[in-house]
Amino acid sequence: MGYYSSRKSFAALAFAAAAFFITSCGDKSVSLESYSVNKVMHVVASDIPDSAQTYFNISLSLVFPKGAASDSVAAKISKSIILEAYDDTTLLKLSPKEATDAFLASQMDSYKDEISFARQRRKEFIKNGENPPAFLLHNSELSLKTSSVYNDNGILSLRMEKSLYDGGAHSLPMIKLLSYSHKTGDRIFLEDIFQEGYEPKVRDEIVAAIMRDKGFEAEEQMLMSGYFGLGTLEPTQNFLLKEDTITFLYNPYEIGSYSLGCVEVPVALNAVSNVLRADNQTVTALIKSQAKEKKEQDWK
């Protein structure tokens, strides 16, 4: 299943769940609530030497609009968050809490199957006088956390951070940025914000923003520093809107080496104003609001 296709396992002994409410800030934001679950499972078996003892740790924390059961807009946003978080369409009929519990249960069952298979394979290797491969048993960790980055002027922007370790040299981090319309509950995409043919202009601003942030004077310096594919770089749908800025995010290996981590690139909306869609009322209201706030601040 997408991001989780390589991870078939999760199980546990300890459980902690908590729900709390994030109150709305006036009539320009939506009320949010959160549901969190943490589980840990240690693998202990007499047929596995101490040096091969393993554990699995899973931590999930989901933020979603309050009232998803009765409000159509809240329900639409919640379903989108569930799909982006768990990449499983069978969970869309459930509430965010139920979906989180169901996802956890399915991962526990998969982990039990994986451990059973690994132990059986170890026995076969030992029976044949061979040393079992170390990768058969290893520590595993999964964390997923969503947080509200912006919740004002008709826009809800969320940050979804995932990290998966399933053996190997390092974990695999991944971040998704999501923006939604308060009015319709629809996720906002680049085509909703920009006019047709926006790509070259926005691409140039993204590269320019990276160069300014890192102090590069030429694209060749970017290549030497671990960035690649700049000639074919495309504005990513992995973005969010916040105040007067659109922030693009590229995960490891998308435009650079793993050592660069997740590359976040904020671009001022006024820098790409000539390719913005005039008929997008949500973004237009956001820009007008920020312009008004700036004017008020200048008068102070």
C-alpha cells in the first residue's frame, strides 16, 4: 500500500490513546481534534539468541477537523487525511479514530506473519548448517504525525511527517504538505492556484529561492552540493499555503541526495502573482488579507 508497501509488520504490548481538542480561532478557522496511539512489541523467543532480539515501535498521531460525522466539509477533509496517511481506501468509511485503530490492527497482524516467517526461515538455515542472514530479524520503527501549520482566511494547511525504519542503513523520512479549502473541504492543487502554463515561472522561482537560501551564485554550485535534476525540476503538488507564501517540499532523492534531507522551499505569492488564477477566491482572499495586514502594520 504505497508508502507502507515495504512494511508488512507492526504489533505491540503497551497501548496509550488520547484525544484532545484544538479550539477554533474566530470564524476564519476550523476546529480540530487529534487522536494518538503508541505501541511497542519486543520479540522474545527461546530459538532466537540474545543478539538477535528485536522490537517494533509504532507511533501514530492524526489531526483532523472536528465534527467529521455530521459536517460534510469536515468529513471530506478527514477522508483525504486518512487516505494520505494510511494509503488504504478500505478505511475511508471509518471515522479517523476507527481508521487509525484499524490500520494499527492490520499492521500488527502483518508483523506477526512476518515474524513467524522469519523464525521458520532461521530454523531452515540452521538445520542446513548455515548461518541465518542478519536481515531476517531487525528492529522496526514507524512514526506518523500530522500538525496544523495554518488555519485561517479560508485555508487549512497541514504537515504530515512519516518516518519508516525497516532495516538497512537508515530510516526513510517523508513529509506531505496538504492544504484544504474551509468552504468546500476540497484539497487545493497547483492547478487551482495557477494559470495554465505556470510551470516555467514557478520553477524559476523555486530554483532562485534555493540559491538564495544556500548562498549559491550558479546552478553548478547546487549540483556540486548534492542537488540534481534541476533542469527537469517541476513544481511539486507537495505544497502548502501559509499567509503570503506557498511552500514546496521535496523529499529525499526527489531533487537531491539523501544527505540533504527534506528540502523545503518557500516562495512568496507576490513573486508569482502574474501566473496566479484570478478566479481562485480562496487564494485571492488570502493575498488580500495579507496585503491588508501589511498595510495596517506599516501604519503602526
